[in-house]
Amino acid sequence: MNSSTMTASPVPAVRRPQAERSAAAAWPSIAAWSGGLILLALGAGALAAGEGGPAIRAMGIALAAAGAAAIGWGVATLILGRTVVPRIGVAGAMASAGIVVTAFALDPVRMGILAVAPAVAMLLVAGIGCALELRARRSRPHRSGGAGRARLAEIIIGAVLAAAVVTPALSAVEAGYLAPAGGDVVVPDIGHHH
């Protein structure tokens, strides 16, 4: 073996291929969309409910804004094929999770754990993805930025998994906001015949 063969082989092992970087950026962006959709639904429900006072309306605005930001970040990340502004992504994911938990504490009946838990989980996945990207950038500071598209298979799989989480959560949001105020359960009288 000559020395030129030995020096050339480590370089491909250090640099990840573009398709691999794009795929790594796909799952946090899909998680951000998923969490963002649930936040938008929670925010819209809080604003449309008309009950709960100014605190719930303020939470509704904050939830809707956080949801829109999460979806926008996810779109930018997927289009560019790399995790954009990962430090802001971590902070945004944690702040959004804090907003949804605060909204749940203010109105647990209408927010509903079946909507809040998946939203927080998806935001944490997006935040962890950003944190892993920050860590990877520190270990390879001379990485080329590069744009690209995530492979279609990863996007389809991620979308199916996201739909499996988001669809029940969105139905829980609607059920929560259709619930009567105060958490009372209305049981219809079907009548008894003797």
C-alpha cells in the first residue's frame, strides 16, 4: 500500500454525502410541521372558543404564532436540505413546548392531554434534531453548507408517521373545544321504558 492510498481513504468517512445530510434534515423538519399543525389548531381553538378570558386568548395568539414559526422553519429546512439556524431551532422548540404546556395548565379540559402530549413530543424531536446538528457542526467545522433535497422515501415515511401522530391529536383538539365549559359532561337522557 502506498501513502497516497492511505491519505485518500479517511476523507470520505469524515464528510457525509449530500443525500445523508438532506435525510438528516428531513426528520426534524417533519417533526416541526407536525408540532406546528397541532399548535395552530390549539391556538385557533383558543381564539375561537371565546371563553377563558384574556389569558386564554393570549395563549391562543402565542400558540398560533409558534405553530406558524415551526411550520416555516420546517419548510425552510426541507427546501435547503440542511438544518437551518439550529441554535434558534433548539430555542424555538423549547419555547413552543413551554407555551403549549402553559396553555394546558391554564385550560386543561379544552387543551387536552391527547393534543398537548403529541405536540410537545414533536417539538422535542425537532429540538433534538437541531441540537444533534449543532453537535455535528462542532465536530466538523469545515463542512460545506450545500443545498439539496431529502430523499423521497424518507419524506414519505416521515409524513406517514407524522400523520399517525397528528391526526388523532387534531381530533382531540376539536373534541376539547367542543366540550362544555367547566369540564361538565352532558349525558343525553335516552329515556327508560317500563
